[in-house]
Amino acid sequence: MNSKNHLTEFSKKEVIKGVKVIAFVGPAGTGKSQRAQLVAKDLGADYIIDDGLVIRKGQIVCGRSAKTEKNQIKAIRRALFQFEDHREAVRSFLKKAQPCTVMIISTSVGMVEQITNNLGLNTPEKIIRIEEVASKEEIMNARRERAIKGQHVIPVSHVQVRRNFAGKLVGRLKVFLSDKQEHEGEKTIVRPPFKFYGSLHIEPTAIEQIGKFVVAGTRGVSKVIDVDVKSLDEKVALSVQIRAICGELQFFELGKLIQKRLNSAISTFTGLEVARIDLIIQEVDFR
């Protein structure tokens, strides 16, 4: 079967007809993601699919980043939506979102076709190449940045994807936590704290700082004593020790609230799945 003209058997049975597809293609490191928001807006795309994620106006709305995988093979499979749970989650989201238009960012038309096949989407109505929206000099500069600095530009606001937590968390993190929207078209330049040299590594301190920030801002918490992060296969587990304020919330409710906020923040900021969050009330503050 020719994939250029046909969907896979899986997709033909369950094609999501209400989703129009636009492809934005170009070699890795040529600046596609840097221009993604502008191109998507110009073409009227409601969502961007990039690196396993579904993005809308700088917000991750569904999916899991390929950069969370332990090696390049699994990262490629993740970006192509070859894992069933990942694929079905995105398909379910797009079914509810239709009618809509999605712009798929990829390194080639062939990879776009694999993504549309796996997700059961229509073939692209339009294909935009990076050379159509960027000059040769701009593409060369983007490649130089990638090669020398290891920097990536992703079409997501910085409060959503700041993975390099070498210093303090930025204050604008509060914008996300208070459910306010970021400006449309915002993007982030990152130097991911992981390398594709046979394994993937996200610094535990990044997760710890997210955890401390989120828990400290939770009602009923007087002090964050400790946040411990452990890697469990493809997920992370957290153990949080706090001093709770007596009378603010029932301890069970406080635990549920902290788990909910932590799970949301970590999965959103890093794309990682949370396997478990254990809360230990080490001290009680009687006020």
C-alpha cells in the first residue's frame, strides 16, 4: 500500500474527518519551531502537533514530549505516535476538538504521513516548507545555534516548558498557576538538560524546584521541608514532606490538593508522567 495516497487500515476505519491537516516541514535545526506560532496563525491552524505534543497558543493541551524518552529510537516512536496510550489520548482529544485545523511540524513529508496515518487524520491539504518562510541565512543561523549551543526553540510559553532550572524559577510561573493565559505566539528558547547519547536525563533538581514552588503556594502548607524525586522507568515519583497548618484544610483534602497541583505542574512543564506522589506531614503548625 502506498502511504502517500492511502491511510493505513487502522486509520481508514477511524479517520477523524473533522480535522484538517497542514504540514510544516524542514530538516532538524532549521528554525521550524521558532516560526511555528506565526505560520500556524497565518494559516488559520487551531493546534500545532510537534514532537509528540499538541499545542494551542503556547499551551500544551495534550500529548507527551518525545524528549522524555530514554533513547532516540523511543523518542522517534513517541514523535510518530506509535505508542498506543499516547496515540489514543491525542486521537480522543482531536475527536472532541473537531472541527479544527492542525499544523504538524516534522522533518519530512514522509514523517508527516506516518503521523497522520497513526493518528487517523486526513492527508495534509497544504505543505509548507521552511525555505518558504525563512531565508538561507536564517536557516544557517538556526543550524549553527543548534550545533554550537545545543539550543532548541519550541512553540510553547516559557512558563510551560522551562526545563533548565539551574537557577531560581522565574516569577512568571505564577501566571500559569493562576490560570491566566500567556500571550499568543510566545515561544521559548531552551537548552534541554538532557542529551541523546544513549540515554535521556532530566535533572532531578528541575522537578524538585517545581515541587517546592507549587507546594509552598498551596493553601494549608506552612513550610516545605523536603521534596525527593525518583525515576521509575519512564515516570517520576515524588515524596513530599511538609509542615501543615492546622485547621486550614482536612489533611486528606490537603493531600489530594497537593497531588493534583503537582501532577498538573510537572506533566505540563516537563512532559513527564507522574507515577506516584507521597505526602508526609512531618510537622503541624497550630495558629
